[in-house]
Amino acid sequence: MEVNENVIECVHRELIEETGYKAGNLRKLISCYLAPGYCTELTHIFLATEIKDAKQRLEDDESIRVITIELPKAKKMIKDGMIKDAKTIIGVTFLDLNKEIQ
């Protein structure tokens, strides 16, 4: 997050910058510490819906390829060890456990 930027502003900005998509609606799913033993960074995970194309704006040192995966396939990829990123695993698991928000 930038100085004096609130979480919602940051999520909207980062979504466009890193994915090239703009969300018409954002819903906060969960906030969590990924490494509480040595880091105080609080990570916020959101569900973005009403998606529209925007222009991806990566930083010079970023290389991000965006792919779309349906929830059942993402769950299988986690189970099979293909997805190892903790933030993705937390977000997918949270959605799976809270089917009413999908």
C-alpha cells in the first residue's frame, strides 16, 4: 500500500496494475498474517467481481501472466501441489468453505 492509501484504493490499483482487470465490485474475504513469527504485514484477500478489461501496468521488475481457473480446478491444483502460493491457497480455501459468497 502507498502512504495514506486505504485498503480498497490499493486493491483496485493493484488489480489493474498486476492483472489488467478492473473490478466493478470488491468483497473483502479475509485478512491474515502469512508469517506471524517474524513479520507484521497483514495481507488482505478480496473477491473481485463484475470484471472489465483494463490495461495491465507492471513495474519494470514484474513479470505476471494472468490465467483464468475455475474454482474446482484451482482446488485440484492445490491438492496436486501445483499451486503453492499461500495467498492463493487461503483465498481458494476461504471461497470453498463459504460457497454462499460465490
